[in-house]
Amino acid sequence: MDVHTGVSLRANVAARLERLPMTRYQRSLFGIIATAWFFDSMDLGIMTFVLGSIKAEFALTTTQAGLLASSSFLGMFLGAAIAGMLADKFGRKPVFQWSMIFWGVGSLACGFATDVTWLMVFRVILGFGMGMEFPIGLSMVSEIVPAKSRGKYVAILEGFWPLGFIAAGILAYLTLPLIGWRGIFIALSIPAVFVFIVRRYVPESPRWLEEVGRDAEADAVTTRIEKHVIKANGGKPLPTPAPPINEMPKKQDKRALFAELWHGVYAKRTVMLWALWFFALLGYYGLTTWLGALLQQAGYEVTKSVMYTVYISLAGIPGFIFSAWLLEKWGRKPTCVLMLVGSACAAYVYGQVATAQAPVAQLIGAGLCMQFFLFGMWSVLYAYTPELYPTRSRATGSGFASSIGRLGSLLGPFAVGVILPMTGHTGVFTLGAISFGIAALVVIVMGTETKGRSLEEVSG
């Protein structure tokens, strides 16, 4: 009897993957995807720390600076929508690799921008690659890790975003006085060569291969995964797969149609996710992209504003860890609501103390609380979203939700640039708090729970 215990393929890839114990092999695949995610997050987060310097060099108004800060999110909007459909048609792995190439080239080009217009263009290219990578990375991890561990690992994957954000801040603090913002963008393009590691070691999703009718390849990939797991598990035999886990019958054309996101149970989920992503990202990026520049405008020098931003971002680490733990203990929906409500309250409080006259201890304390909930919110978003769609349209659904979120992230920094001269810091952070509150209300009214259920069970 072979490694899949004599069970036929259609009885099936999902059942075979779900019965696998978590071993160092799956964790190594996760680590590769998470590392790419980390580098991507550094490129996205760096604007928080260099926006003030760019604004000064090009003598930008607050509105122009807001447009620049928003430019990468235009690329992310396009990348997230396109990548999801491409990944459901051509596979997760090739699209993931192309995403890394786009953000690497975009980051390199940013370092050579001759004026702010070209810098915006290159940030759009950079954002396009980042927008491609995020939903595909989510789908890959969701389809490799068994249901009993899926929420935790997807949440940990998102935790590499605060780590990347903090690393970007440390890089800016150490190198901004030496190589300037241009040198930083050039340096951040180098990790794109990690694409060769992804190409060599990460397999295509067997769930996707089976879904599009490439049964022999799905069987071969699943068999290789099983062999690696047996080896990593000390040679112990695998448990017998559960009865077949079936989604809706495969469509003859093998296509994941956008229209399916609006059929049956998926329609309500799509409305909920789109609203959640839009308002959560409007609030998040409207605030965090401007954190360093706002502190500089309040009277803090560049190096202090960068370091204070790094300090408060450290709370993101326990924030995403706590969220990852709570996802499995308490559930997706209540954890999401908690993190959004906490973000709303903390953002409002931070807006009251983010001035040069406020004691530094108050500033950092309020900021720590805000970032704890903000990064915890991210963990839930990325764990929850891919669970609500079937394999055939998972990347498409996740991609469009992320893409709609990028509309919010596109609007947020620009809106801050417009309202800042009129309302000051307090108005900016009140806007963020309102956005998070609306997102929480949407989840309360329309959200569904997915804790502990296989992807196929959730799909119905």
C-alpha cells in the first residue's frame, strides 16, 4: 500500500491533505512563503518612514504627499484583482513568482526616479507586485495547511507584515542619513531574487490542480507532500483519509468566474468582505502611512519621528500573536470585531496625544495600544478571507476583496493629505476611528464563523 493508503485521487486531495500532521516540511514551505511576504511588507512599509524626507526634497504640499503615498495602492488595487483571476486560471505558483519580480523592479526604479511624477509611476508598479503577492500567498498557505492549524498559520503569515514594517523602520533609521531614501529603495529591490527559492522548493497547490482537472499532477504533488511529511514525522505511517471532502461539482469549463462570488451564500460573504476590507484599509493606511510625517509636522525631528514610529510598531508583534491564538480559541468573527473596535478606540486616543506638547511616554503608550489592535486586525483579515470561498474561486475572491480594500488604502492617505490642514491630527485619527467602527459593524451584522471547519465544509 502506498503513502496515500490505497485511496483513489478523487477520494481525494483535500481528504489526503487534511489528515496530514503538521511537520517541519509544511513549516518550511510556510517559511519560504512568509519570507517573501516579509520582504514585500518592507517595501510597502518603508513609505511610512521616508515620506517626510521625500516631501521635503520635492517641496510637496500635503495634498501632493497624500497622492504619492496613495500611488502604490493604485497598483495594489490592480494587482490584487488581476492576480486572483490569473491564479485561479494558471495556478498559484507562477503568479506568486511574477509578483516578486514586479515589486523588485518597481522598488529599484523608485531609487532612480527623477521627479515626483516618475516616483508615483514606479510606486504603482511596486504596488502592482505587492497587490499580486498578498492574496496568492494567502491561498497557498490556506491550501497546504490542514484546517486544525490553518487559522494560526495564516495569522502568523500576516504577522510577518508588522515584522517587515518594523524592519523597514530600523533600516530607515540606520541608513536614511547615509544613503537617503533613494538608496533604501534600491536596497529593498535586492530580496526579489528570493523568487528562485520559491521556484525551486514550493509546489503548486494540489487542491488547485485537482480543481482544474489536472488529476495526475495533483496526485503526484500530493504524493510528494505525503512522502516529505512521513520522512519529517520519523517514518510514521499516515492515518487513513476521512471520507471524500467534496465541494460543488466541478464546472466543465474549469473556470473560476467572477459571477460566482455573487451566487448563493457567497453573495453575502462578498458584500461583507468588500465592506470590511474597504473601511479597515482606509483607516489603517490613512493613519500609518502618515505616522512619521505627522510626527515631523508636529515638531519632531526626522530621526526621532522614525524611531518613535518603530517603537510603537513593536506592539504589532504581540498583537498578531494574540490574534493568531484567539482565532482558534474564540473564533474568527468575534476576534475580528474585537480587533476593529480596539483599533477604533486606540486610534481616537492616539489622535488626542500626538502633538509635540504631549509627553513622549503618552505618545508611545497610546501608539503601542493602537498598533497592537491594528496588526491584530490584519491577522484576522488574512485568516478569515480565503476561508469563505471554494478552491476554484478562492484566489479570485480573496484577490477582489483585497483589491476593494486597496481602494480604501488609495483613498485613505490622500484623504489625510486633504483634511489635515483643516482638522489637524485630531480629525485625521477620528476619521480612522470611524472607519474601523463601520468595519466592525459590518462583521457583526453579516459575518459567519469558520473556526475548525475544512475549506470544503465552509464552501458548502
